[in-house]
Amino acid sequence: MSTFTDSAATALQLIFSSDPVLHAIVGRSLAVSASACAVACVLGLVLGAWLGVARFPGRGGVLTVLNTLLAVPSVVVGLVVYLLLSRSGPLGSLGWLFNFQAMVLAQAILVLPVSTALTRQVIEDAERQHGEQLRSLGAGTTLRGLLLAWDERYALLTMLMASFGRAVSEVGAVMIVGGNIDGFTRVMTTAIALETSKGDLPLALALGLILLSVVLLLNTAIALVRHWRERVEGSSHGIPAGVEAMV
């Protein structure tokens, strides 16, 4: 049998035998990513909704910076957070470095531009369609943003899932600020890198299969939400729910 076949067979045994090390790594990874995604998506929803409806001098420059941040490598984010949380850094007194909090902070910073940009695009598209109608009813910038966000809640749900997928699949930032400490800060992506370098291919492959399964489930959920959104919008009369409430 080939190395791949042997590793795959052992990996499946680890997955279905409830290996405690494997489950601990997966649970820690999901907890870090979920926490980071919750923080980033709340902030991103607020900032993105405001950017989608607000018009102010320099808005184009802000959007350019936001789009640039989408391409920032995760290792750069990890380096910045490391410098902030190091003993000589401005946040060193928190003692977060090489802890759960540091990994959450790094992933939240990494995901924030994604959630903000996606929300901004969704709200801005909705503003083009219904903004004039809302303004004619006396809705200000904040109220328009809230009403449009509620009307586009299905699209924003896909933003949430896409943001989680970005968080759970990154490796550079959490490797730098978490230290990849066994039983403490080791997550799926960092464990895959480490175990592959050590030659423990079955564990690395098992974690890789679980990570792929998580991403597959996220993409399936996004497709189902989009399908549900099309059905809901197809049965509506083209008037936002927020506008109907105001009328």
C-alpha cells in the first residue's frame, strides 16, 4: 500500500474513533474562529452598513483602503498583533500573547475587512434600488442603513458564513500570536503544518479532511441561503420590508 493510502486509512480511524487529541484541536479551532467571527461581523455589519449609505468627502479613499486590506497577508496581521501584545508593546500589560485571546484578536482583525466590504457592497446595492424611496419617507442615514440591513438579512447571513470560512482556514496569524502550543493554542491549520513537517501524516490528513468538511458545509449553507433568498424575493412585490413597515 502507498503512503497516501496508509495515511488516509489511519486518518479515517482517528476521525471515527473519537481521538481526544484530534477533537481537542478541532474544538479549539472552531471556538477561536467563531469568537473572532462574532466580533468582526458585528463591527463589520455596523461599519459596512454605514459606508453603504453614507456619502462624505474622502469616501473613495476609505473604500480603497478597505479593499486593500482584503489582500493583506495573514502573517502581516499576525506580526502587527504580536508587536502590539509583546511585553514592550502598547498592549503588553494584557498578557494575551500566546493565549486564546491573542488568536481571537488576530483573526478578528483579519476578518473585519472582509465582513465590512461584503456588507458595504450589499447595502450599497440595496441603497441604489430603494434609497430614494426611503429618503422620500424621511428616513435618515442611520435608519436607512438599519432598514436595508434587515431587508438584506439573507445576503448578510452569507457574509457571516464567508467570514467564518476565512477565519477557520487561515494559518499565519494564529501561528505567530498563538505559538502553536500543544494542548493550549494549537488549532487545525497550525497543527496540519506542524504534523506534516514532523512526518505525522495521518493526523495532518485527518485534520485536513475535517477542515475541508467544515468549508464544504459552509459553502453548502451559503448555497441554501441564496436559494432561499431567491425564493423569498421572487414571492415579494419588490418593496423592502422596512419600507412596508414605514408605510
